[in-house]
Amino acid sequence: MVSFSLLVELLPLAVGAAVSPLVLILQVMLLGRSTQGLGPSWGFAVGATLVVAGWTLAGLLLGHALPPRTPGPDPVAAVVHLVLALLLLTLGLAIQKGRLVHSSEAAGQPAPTSFSRGLLIGTGSMATNLTSLVLFLPALQDLARAQPPLPTEVLLVSLMALITLLPALAPPALVWLWGARGRRALDRMAPWMAQRQRQIQAVLCFGFAGFLGLKGVSGL
């Protein structure tokens, strides 16, 4: 099935886009320090969702403007993948050298006290999350150029967006569903990710740079 083969092709990129230590760490911080319940945390999730919606619209418009995919070599996709692989490699080197690291400096700032404040933080953190953007865009390009039926395209776009947004959506949902037990699980996870944030981001960039590079070369 076309939809299944597309899902298998796009899923690794969506999962890579979801591996965002920054977004998860900031979201857990909001949950741990907010005095307004889950309001600021849900605001954060809405802000992140608005950014991903903007990425989705831009990516689909670009993908539909490019020539459709055809059997055999695909130089259009190859060029896109190779350019993004080079960008990911550059980002990975910058992160490894400490020139581009999203640290958790927000820890020293006052806790958000409203939904709107959480929304602003969520929008800013996702908008500057370059690794997720660079992985999300080629997935959208591949999907749009495959020209699946509209219901299939909507389903796959929604699934990719949901996976990408998991670091923003899952923490408040976990606390809402499991209460204190969910909060304790997040509190144990966040310090581990904060200590290894640079390594996680660098490995993500290098790994997917290689993945996109191989896809690009195979498409020539």
C-alpha cells in the first residue's frame, strides 16, 4: 500500500523531530514550578502546536510546488535531502563545540503565571528548535510530492505533527492522567536529559545527517 510505504519512509524523520530535549526540559520545568496548575503547561503545548502548524503549511506548499515524485531516480528529493544533511552536520558540529546549545537557562527565571506566558515560551522554544525543523521539512516534502489521496495525506500529516509535538504534549497529558505519579516520572527524566542535552542533540544531528545524506545519494 502507498500509505504504508509512505509511513515507513516518513516515520524515522518524524521520530527524529520529536527527540527534542529542550522542549521536554522546559515543559517539565513549567510543570514543576507553576503555581497555576496545568494552565501554563497547556499554553506551552498550544504555542508549540502553532509553530508546527506553520511549519506544516510552509512544507506542504513547498512540496506541492515541486515536481511530483516518479519511479526511479529523484534528483529533486536528492538535492533537498543533501542540503538538509549538510545543514544538520553543521548544526551538530556547532552544538558539539558549544556554539549552539539550547541550555535550560530558564531555570533561573520566574515561573510563568498564566496560560499566555506559557504559550509565549512554547512558541519561542519550538520556533528555535532547528533540529526538529530540519527533520520535519523533508518528511513533508516527501509526502507532498508523493501526491497520496487527500484523506491519506491529512492522516499522515496529522500523525507526523503529533509525533513531533510529543515532547510538548505528553508531559501535561501524563500529569493530567496520572497525577503525582506522572509528575514524579517526569522529574526523574528531566535531569538526565538536561545533563546530556548537548550529546543528544549532536548525536541526533549527526545520525540524521547520515540518514538524509544516504537518501540523497541514492536518489541521484
